[in-house]
Amino acid sequence: MKKEKKQKEKITYIDDGRTIADMSALPERHPWTKRGTTSSFREIWRTYWSATRMMLKPTLVAVGFLLAAFLIVSLIFWLL
């Protein structure tokens, strides 16, 4: 007995020249993105502020590095 292989359906892509495809006919994949949040303003603010505090030191280090690089380059060009 030979097993018959299922042939895959060959997909043909047609380029109509548009840059954005119309995907309105597709079913909605993530319906939870359309709903609002059940969190209170206080919870949202705490989450935002904790994330901001967490990134404050790395941001200051990056700004300090850029400032130091700028001062070194400007000092080099000032001395020339």
C-alpha cells in the first residue's frame, strides 16, 4: 500500500503596487486590545512612575556621557 502524499496548496502572491494591504476582511486576532483597562488611575500612575524611576539613572548616565563627549570635542576644536 502506497500512502498518498497531500500536496500543499500553492500560494500565489500578486503585487498590485499598493504599499499598505487592506486587512479589514480578516478576523480580529486580539479582541482584548479593543477593551479598556480596569485599572484605577492610581495603579496606572504607580506603574508609570516606577518604570520612569527605573530608567532615570541610565538616562542620566547616557546624557552625562553625551555631555562629556561634546565637551571633549568642543575643547579639541577650540584649541585648534
